[in-house]
Amino acid sequence: MQASDPRLILTEPDEAMVCYCSGVTKGQVTAAIMGGARTLADIKAATGACAVAKCQELSPRRR
């Protein structure tokens, strides 16, 4: 897999930041899914992800 491959998140620890603008971790997204979130809108509502919409600027990976 290349560094830009989105499947890499599967190997990241639960503490890995996935939404830099709102400070949401992989673990929080996983918990939202386990709690019943089925769509991206559900995940955003459950975690607060994408509230600021500045992840690309704030992410050290710039993506």
C-alpha cells in the first residue's frame, strides 16, 4: 500500500487523529459505528467530525 492509500487507517491505533479540525480520533469514529452510525452524516453527528472543515490545513499529512 502507498502512503496515500485510505486503507492505512485500518492499521492505525485508536488514538490516531482522523479529523484534525475537530480533534476526532479513529477510536471515536469506531465507537460511533459500533453505536449504530451507518452513514458519514451519522458519524459526523456522533463525533463532531468535520465541524470546522480545516483538516487539510491542520493535518501534518496535508490531506
